[in-house]
Amino acid sequence: MWAVLILPQQRRVKAHKAYVESLQVGDEVVTTSGLFGTVTSLDADRARLRIAPDVEITMARMAVARPQSAVVPADPTPEDPE
């Protein structure tokens, strides 16, 4: 039972930690709160993201969830075939 419940979560945590440690300036990311941005600077435990022109935020580095490329776009509205 332990292997079914705990091991997958531990793998996800390890993968996320490795991703956060590999962040570089210029990476386009999505935060855990759903903000999209570009990394402009990194400290040991903080990341600074540009989320709009002339708008930057500082956040916990671990709050970066994934790269923007991992976000699956929504299906566009189907066009009428005429």
C-alpha cells in the first residue's frame, strides 16, 4: 500500500525540486498560483519574474510550478466548415 500511495508523490517532489534547482534567467514559467512569467533573476530561495512589461514580482523559488511549454493550450472553438 505504501508503494502505491507514497512513492509516486516522492517522485513528483524530487522531479519538482530538480526542476526548480535548474531554473535559469530567461526561462518562461508558470507559478503554482497560475501566473505566467519570465525569470529575470534568481537567489537561493527567491525568483524574480516579469509578468508584464515593466511589472516584476518576487516570489519563493519553490512556487514556480512548471515551464510554460508544459501547459496544454485549450482547444480553440471549432470553425464552421462552409
